[in-house]
Amino acid sequence: MIFPEDFPKKERLKAEDIKYIPDDVWEQILENLSELNAHYVPILLVLEASGFRISDTLLLKKDCLEKKSDGWWLVGDQRKVNYTNHKIPITDDIADVIHAQVKLMDTESSDSNQRDLLFPNIDGRRKSLPISAKVFNDNLNKLTHRCQIRDSSGEIFHIKNHAFRHRYGVNMINNGMNILHLQKLMAHASPEMTLIYAQIHDNTLRDEWEKARSKGAVMLSPNGNIIEADLEGQAKENGLELEWIRHNMDSIRLDHGFCIKSPKLTCDFLEQTLEPPCIKNNCRSFHADHTFLSYYKEQISKIESDIELYQKSNRLRSIELIQPKLKRYKEIASSLEAGDGIYGLSKDRREYMKKERNEV
């Protein structure tokens, strides 16, 4: 007999395994958009702007738009994780694209589109059924070859539909979106996938840092001329610690501090999302400095407000549960205000335990 646990587990994706559409490729696609079959253009634009999986995008209904006081929202099911009516904010331009597509479907497939799909086939043997993800993908790759759309290495860029979802996640992180908010926005069941986008972002930062470092440091002379300078010397002159810089290039910045665990190792507390698990479990890979002070002050203020409400309603158990968190946050804030920071274990003690050394 074969039990479910007998099947090999799927290996977790790593940052280097993720292929997303970089900005330079996306700009080339937009420049050659007129060369793409007109039926696929709105799909492409909605796919890139929403972060929806291709299967969920192709099954969107004509009534997928919702207007709120703060703007337009796209509404659709996320079938992989069984989320119904998942909503994400979209721009007015994308809302206009969807409105135009609805009008087109009302004109060209009003009789056959019984499922009220936004992107049905309007003719052929698959008439009224959703457009095929494979057909859409094949047309995109014909476009990249026909228009010679190339990546940074000069190779013709091969597009996978899911790369648009990865592009959405990376762009949100690059623009400073909170990881937990992005997890909710993209309907990730756990923060693990979302953290990979953060790793891609930090790897990009490191690449830029390495490029600057390889070119050497420069400085301005008193008369404004650019002169060469030694990077390490400049760092000391400006009171910077290179080890601290390297640490930040190797880490993932979260809302409450840095996670500096090696991406080759699995986080022991990854599934614990109700509270920052790094703080609750005194994770040895958790660091925080003065740049996070405002976060802790804001959290302390919110917790104290909650406690006041609990006191008024006599919710003593709630107060009892939240007090340890308030105490810990105040300790961290006090340390940050004093300039001490929270630095977990030293590098030689942090990396690695005996079992972890074998894994790395």
C-alpha cells in the first residue's frame, strides 16, 4: 500500500529558481504590443497588473470589477488556495481595459458567452470556453522571437505565464510593500513564497553594491573634482562598519527587524504568522537597529490602546495574554533608543549548528 507520506515532497523554490519579467523585458513587450494578437493584449495587461495566476485570470467574470471610495478593485477566485472573491486594488487604466473588454464581449459573444467570462474564445471549436493558457503563452513567445525581445544577457527571452505573477510580487517588494500585506494581496497560504520575493530584492541590492564596490569608491575634492578613494578608508572616515553593511546586504528586511538566516536553511518558525516569530522565539538570526524604533513605538502605542479597551470591557484574559508582548516591545524600544540594538547571536555562534553545517 502507498500512503500520502510515501510520496517525495516537492522541493521548495529558491530565489535563484524564480524567473520573473524584469523591467527591461517588460518595456520591450510594451513597445511591441501592437504585434501581439489583439485578443491577448487585455489578458497580458491584466495578468501583469494583478498578480493573478494565469488560470484565475482566464476565468475572470465580466463583473470582476468593484468600485470603492478609494478606487477600483479586481475581484476573482484564487482556486489553488480555495479563496473566493479575492480582491486586489488596480489602477484606473487597468479598469478601463477591463471595461473595454466587457463591451467587446457584449458585442461579439453576447449569445454564446453563457458563463459571462471576461476572456472567452469568440469563435472556433472552443467557442465560449476560456482562452487556453498554452495558446496565450505560445503567442507571447512568438512575439519575443518575432520582435527579438532579449534579456540583459542578450538571449531571446522565453516567457512563462507564471513569470508575470513573480514580476508582480518582486515589484511590490521593490516598492516597499510590507511582506505580510503582500502575502495577503497575493493569496499565499504561507509567507514562504513571499519571502523568496524579498530575497530576490535583496540579491538585486547586493548585485548593485558589488558593482559599485568593484569600481572602487570615489569622492569629491574641495574644488568639486571626482577623485578615486579607497572604499574601506571612506567607510572608516564616515563612521561606517563594513561588516554591518555586508550583514544588511545578506539579510531580509522585515517590518520588525532583519532576518539574516542563510537562504539555504529553513526557518524553524516560518509557519508562525500571528506574531513576529523572531521576537517570540528569540531567534538567533534576528537583528534590529535604530531604523526600526518607529515601528516598535507605534506597536507599543497600539497595544496600550488595546489594553485600555480590554480594561473597559473587563477582558482580563486578553490583557494577560498581551502583556508579555508589550513588555518585550518596550525592552526592544528601550535598547534601540539607547543605541544598543538587538543583534541576536554573533556570527560565529549563529552560523551554524552542527546539523546545519552539514546541510550547507
